[in-house]
Amino acid sequence: MNLDSLALVALILAAIPCGLFLLNLAFYRRLRLSDSESKPVVAGTPSSSAVSVLIPARNEESNLRGTLESVLANRGLDFEVVVLDDHSTDRTVEIVEEFAARDERVRLERAPALPAGWCGKQHACHVLARRARHPLLVFMDADVRLSPDALARMAGFMLRRDVALASGVPRQELGTFSERLLIPLIHFVLLGYLPMFMMRWTRRPAFSAGCGQLFIARADAYHDCGGHAQIRTTLHDGVKLPRLFRRNGFKTDLFDATDLASCRMYRTNAETWQGLGKNATEGLAAPGAIIPMSVFLFGAQVLPFVLLALSPWLSSSGIAWATAAGLLAYLPRLVAVGKFRQTIGTALLHPLGVTALLALQWLALVRSLRGRPSQWKGRSYGTAGVSQPARAA
């Protein structure tokens, strides 16, 4: 295959995710708050939209205060906030107790010892769901901040759409170079490679997706399908939990949480690579997915710029095709700048970001094949995500 043919292939590969990204914007929308949903609910009264906000916390003293303040600022419905201390060694417990002493909606729970064969987060969410009191469950990470109407809007969405599980990607706050390079690709991969019209029109598990930072579920459906107990070994609940619901015949959905919540996942370059790599083999780096996804991503998002660098060896048609492919590769990222409050600088890094993402996936697969465990939150996880004794620092 000559370079001109490669340019045409790159154009075709770039057109598919670009078109799907733009089409998906019609389905991936921000949540509205109707007049009927905005009416205040008196705390303690029965309500089908009452919410249990469930927060697993393991050494989260730097995040919890801001998170709890944002949750407690919510209005428009009845809710409780249950924080599960997962054997923290910092001031996590003291912070939750401080909030619980002044607001009866906050409750501290203690996690039992982590059973063999469980991922820490899945066990914490399982315990939280069993101790929740309300018909809607909001699972959120301890580093997520909610807007004051977030819970009411999510509850209203569940009632309007008649779904059992829904999720949204919060606005991602970025600091380090690695965060700026890699984190904005969450929206690009989600909207560029998931046909959301198929997600809405079918219940097939293959068309499911979610973000582990923020889920809302109907408690009855959650318990019917077994919840986190059925995905106990995974480190990737964003993928596995929606698939579980769909395998059990329930509808799942996605919404744009950009104006609903915000999150700073990682704080350092090393933490970004470690955090994204810990569960990569359950997503893009899965043995059956990594080769086709590498072809699609490299061919559509990186190859056009490689070919443009080799333009002296391209015909005029080849240059035109490579240029068009490069424009189609950038278009979704430029749209995301306004749509998801990303910066233009992160968008311009797109080819480098995709290259780094592919490198991270292959490194994760090699680590998995070599049997090297992932380290996270002071715990060590094998290739199946099962908790093992952590290595000494």
C-alpha cells in the first residue's frame, strides 16, 4: 500500500468517529429541571425521588470537605449522604463525623474487612447500597463536586426516562501535563466510538457505557441484578456496571454532567498514568480489543499528521486526503472545547494525546501478561482486579 492509499484509509477512519461524535451530541445532553421537579420536598416524607448519596472513602481527607459541602448544598428533594470509611489512616473519619454532628442527613459507616476476591471500591459500593434507605442510589467518588441542583436533575431524569441506571461524565479539572494530555480523551472515545442511538434503542450489553465517578440507579433494579457483588473483581465499574444491568434486562442511559458535577481525578503525572493504567485491560487494552482499537485510533487520529509530515512523497490527491483526515480528527476535539468546557490547548495536543493513550494501553497489557499487579489506594490488584497484599513501599 503506497502513501496515497494510506491517506485515503486515514480519511475514511477519521470520518467515522467524527461523524459519530457529532451525531451523538443529539443524544448526550445536559439534564433539564422541569417545574414539577423543582418543587421542594420536605425532609423525611416518602418520595419516589428520594436519594441516597453513597460515597466510598479511603484516605480522602483532601477531598471530602469540599465534596460534602457541595452535596449538602443541594435542594429540591429529600436525600441522605452515607460515607463509608474504608479503613482510612488519615483524617477521613474525623471530617465525616464533623459534618454528621451538624447535619442529620450525613451518616458515617465503617467498612468491614475486605473479603478475598473483591476490589476495594466494588466492596465499598456493595456495602453502601445495603445500608442505603432511599429508592434512588447515587454512587459518587469522593473527589466529585455537585452543583446545587444536581440531585434533583438526576432524579428527574430517572423518572422521565424510566431507566434503571444512568451515568454522566463530570467536567474534568486538569492540572498536570499528563492530565491535559489524556483526561479530555474520555469524551472523545465515548462519543466517537459508542453509537448512542443503539444504546437508547436496544438493551444489548455491547452498547453500554458509564463513568465510574458518577452513577445513579434505582435501588430495586440494583438489588435485583446483584449490583456490585456481581462485578466484585473488576477495577472498571464504569464499563462493567452498565453491562450487568443490561444483561439482566434493564435500561441504562448516559447524560452530559458537565454543568452538573466536576472532578479532579489525579494530582500528579505519575498518578495519572497509574490511575488510567490500572484498569486499562478491562477496556481498550483488553486482549480482544487492543489491536482493532489501536488500528482505528492510530489510523484516524495520528496517521494523518504523519502523512502530512511526509507530504513531499504524496501526490496532490494524497495531500488533500491527509489534510481532510487531519481536519476531521481535530473537529470533535474543537467542538468539545465549548461543549465540555475543555481548553483549546488540550485539543491541539490531540495527536500526541492519542499516541500517549495507545502507549498506556499497550504497557498495561504487557504488565498484565507478565502477571504484574496494579497498585491503587494502598492495595495491590492482580490481572483480574482481585485484591492482594500490597507490596511494601
